Amino acid sequence: MSGITHIDTDIELRALPRTGEDARRERIMRDRHRFMLTVSIGVILLSCMLQVGDGQRVQSKLLPDIKMPGMCGSRALFGIDCPGCGLTRSFVSLAGGDLRSSLAFHRLGWLLALSVVAQIPYRLYLLRELRYRIPDRRWPVWYGNLLIALLIGNWLINQSVALGLVAF
């Protein structure tokens, strides 16, 4: 039997030197977290700088005469909405404080907007954590898959209503 009866768990966290594959993996993860942090901040700032104008077109608050083009490739190419159609207008309406319009543009806009806002503390935390360890990625993948499933489910409901298969 070993003479060790107690293991000290109060170990001071220090930056770990990494080499080889671990260093490459850490660099890739750090770049990804910085990119996602930048994109999230950009989405929030743009949502605050834009407004939904007449004809439900998104436009700049500073230059309201300049309308943004429609951004949905699916609608432009195939004539049908994609699972994300209406999210830009939903985010912009939500940033302007109009929850009713936000929900009318996309039922899940509030959830995705909340997810974008939550990226800021989450990515800052992960960038800090990368100094000490490679964080576990299971629950973020699970959450991302859940959001995708919800978007597709919402799209299927919308398509069923548009085809007259169900009344909603």
C-alpha cells in the first residue's frame, strides 16, 4: 500500500508550455475564439446601427435612403425561404427594442440573438482558459446542434403553413 494518504487539490494554475501538436491545436482554438468573439461583437454593433424600414428592408439608421439588398441566397436562387430567413430583421428589431416585430420576422430570433450576446463572455472565458488547459467542447457542440435542429424545425413549420398542410 502506498504511503500517500492525501492529494493536494489546491494547485496554483499556471500557463502551461505546449509544444508540437498541442501548441498547434491551442493556436487554432485561440484564433477561432478570437474570430467568433469579433463576429459576435460585429453582429451586435450592426444590429444596433441598422433599422427595418418601409417594405421590411434593412437600412442604415444614419443613411436611411440607402437600402440593403436582400441577403438570402436561397430566396434569390430558388424562390423559397431558408431556415435563417428573417433573422437579420429579427436581430435589428430586437436591438431597436421591438420584440413583437422581432418575433414576427423569425420566431427564434430572440434565442439566436441571446446566443450571440452570450458568445462574448463565453469566448473571453475560453481565451483565458486556453492558457491553462484545452477546454472540453462537448456541450458547445451539443448546443450548436440544438440551435440548428430548432432552425430546421421552425423552417419545416413555416413551409408546412405556406403549403397549406397545417394551420398555425
